[in-house]
Amino acid sequence: MTRKRLIFNVVLILGIVVLGLTLWLVRAPEPAPTPPQTVSALAPGSVTAMEVHLPNAVVELDRSRPAATWQLRQPIAAPADDVPVEALLALAEATPTQRYERGAIDDETTGLDDPALVVRFNGQAPILVGNEGPTPASRYIATPHALLLVQAEQLARLPTTWRNWVSPTLITDNADLAQLTLPRLTLTRGETGGWQVKPSSADRGADYAQATIDAWRHSRVLSLEPVDASRERIARVTLRYGDDHERRLDVIEREPELILRDAERSIDYHFAPHLAAPLLDMQHPDTLGAGRVRSLQPSAIPLNPAGEKGDASRPD
């Protein structure tokens, strides 16, 4: 092989290598994988407002920031129950198992001509929740652009009355409670966080005072009912918060249920009768024959959608 031929081959090989490197360096980037298309384009953490159209009411909820607690704004102002809120957020991020063109399935089958729920996230276009689908726990969901089939077990337990979107506890854990005035005594939060009792003759010790506050924070209702304004109160409870806002609750009865009336919210809170002493008399729950945690729970009457006492789906 001549010298010129050898040089030519070397140059040709180098040219091929350079060309290959150039093509590798400037190659088109691989497209990023397409994220799954969820019911809502919003990430659940970015949802700060929800509007829910129920059969007989519109519930509006919001939170000041993603980490804040949810509050009802309409039809009343009250802390929201976490259970239905979490069900709606789960719906927003649900990935459909099937997608259809709008109108591909008749409305009688989907139930979308008269949807059970209509939801808006952050004021965006409405999302319609229809009938159960062909598979267990599935639901037909309509967005502005598609008909979806979604696995949504939580939706079966969504309340259909606005009262059951209200928190089933009297006050939230993070509420800035400053004073609790019960029928026979008053507890006032001290500068160090402890609770002072007046009159002093009613003071049974720090454990009893703290147990009473815990009962007010953690006791859960049997049911929330429309206020019965015809019944007279037998006592009154006043809660004063750090901003000096006051909330008044009327004690309507202690047995066979404890009923506390919130006239401002038009709600009667029904509790198991064994909670009357921990809530109203500063009786330590450990003295009631059940454990402290157990004593703050509802009785054996469950909150359920089957039409029994405390049914979240019971109509007004």
C-alpha cells in the first residue's frame, strides 16, 4: 500500500469517527415519558379550593395554603371533615382505567344527565360524577373533553348532605382555645400552656383539666342534625379563642344522648351519653370504666351509608 493511500485511509477513518461523535453529541433528546393523565390536571397539593354541588346544597371549601386545614365557607363557616376532603383529592389524582369520547355511552347508563356530584377544583371546569361503572367500585366521570371510567372506592362514602362535610369534632387540634366555660366551672389557659380552673373549689388537678380539654378536641359525634330550635337549653358552654372570638353551644340534653346545639351554624351535635361527664363536668375519662382513648370514641352506633343512626347519606 502506498504512503498516499495509507494517509487517505487514516484521514477517512478519522473523518468517520469525528462525524459519529458529532452526530452523537447533537442527537435529538429522547422525549420525556408522558405522565399519566389524571382526572384533574392539578396536583392534589396545589388544590386550595373546591366547590361541590350536592343534591340540595353547594359546599365550598378552601385552605389558605396547601399545608393548611380545610374550611367550609358555604353554606356555613366551619372546619371541614377530613374524610370527604381526602376522597375528593384522591379523585383529582385518580388515573382513569378507560377513556371514551363524550357521548360514547348513553347518559342513562352513565348517570351523567343528573350527576350525583359536580366538583370544581380551584374554580376550573366542572367534573361530573355519575353512576357506578361495569367493574366494582368504578365510576363514570365526565370532564369537559372526555368520558372516563375511574376506580374511586372513596366516592361511595361521600356525604350527600352539607352537614356531614363539617368536622365531627367540636374543635380542631390546632385551634387556639384560650378559655372554656362549662356549666359549673371555667378553664383558662395560662401563660405556660396549663389550664387554670375557677372556682378553685372545682379544681381537681392538672390531669383532670387537661383531660377535659382533650375531650373537647377529640370526642366525635354520633351524628350532625338540623338544629331543633324548639327545644330549650338546660345549660350553656362558651369557647373563647386567642383572637377573642367566642362560640356558644347550648346543652339541650344529656341522656339518652348528649346534644349540643350550635345555633349560629344551625347544627345539633349528637354524642354518646357517656361523653357528657368528660365534656361538661371535668370528669377524668380514666374514671369511667373505659380507657381514656376508648371513652372519647362514638358508641357502637356507626357513621355509615346504610340508613342507620348517624348515616352520612341521610337526606335533610
